[in-house]
Amino acid sequence: MRKVALMALVAVFSLSFSLSAQDSTKNKKQDSRRMPTEMRWTAKDRAENMAKQLELSDEQKAKVEALFEQQDAKRKEQIAQQQEKRAEMTQDREARRAEMMEMRSKALAENDAELEKIIGKEKMEQWKTYRNEQMREMRGRRNSGGRGMNRNTPRTN
């Protein structure tokens, strides 16, 4: 009888812990979400808070509120400009990538030419063969879901 009661007690505790763990992850996700570009306080709220903290006159409060509204408008404009730039950058991405690949291939050809002057044509061919083998292995590992730093350790799947 004691064993059954103990087993039931353990089951209840383990179930309650798993349920509380599930609830806490939902709450964390909801708490971490924020409004992306909206301010939490309006210009008027911030001006009122400042007036209360610093005991500003009504005239000063009105000027501060106007300043905050100008700052908010400027900030919204900057955000809109950044979003436009982000859209342009994604469109230009392929063009920039092609340009970078071309620059890299030119640099590689120049480096190979200088290296060939130093080590000779025969050793340069050996080096190119070795380098191409290494590139194939790297690409193969990357495409097959390689193990990164632990690539020499056996898989445990």
C-alpha cells in the first residue's frame, strides 16, 4: 500500500513539474514580444512624467511635449528610411554576391600566379590538386550535415 501511495505521489509531482515547465515557456515567449516600432509612452505621457519629476511650468511642459513630438516624427521617418534600405539591400544581394565572387576569383588567380613563381609549376599543380580535394571534402561535409568541430568523432545516431 505504501509503495502505491509513494508511486502516486511521485507521479503527481513529476506531472506538475512538466506542466509548469510548459506554461513558463509560453509566458516567456509572450513577454519577450514587443511592439516593433511603437513607443510605449506617447510624447504627452513622457512630457507629463518629466513635468512631474522636475516640477516644470505649463509653458515648459508644452515646449517639452512639442519637442518630443518632433523627435517621434523624426524617429518614425528614420525607421521608414531604414526599412526602405533593408528592402533595397535584399534586392541587391545577388548582385553584390556575384561581384564578391568575381573579386575573390581574381584575387585567387593573382595569388596563384605569385605562388607559382615561388614554388614552381609542378608543385603548384600538386597544391591545386590538394586544395581542390580539401574544398570537395568541406562542401561534402557541409551538405551532408557535417559535425563541425567534432567531425573526427563517430556519430551516435
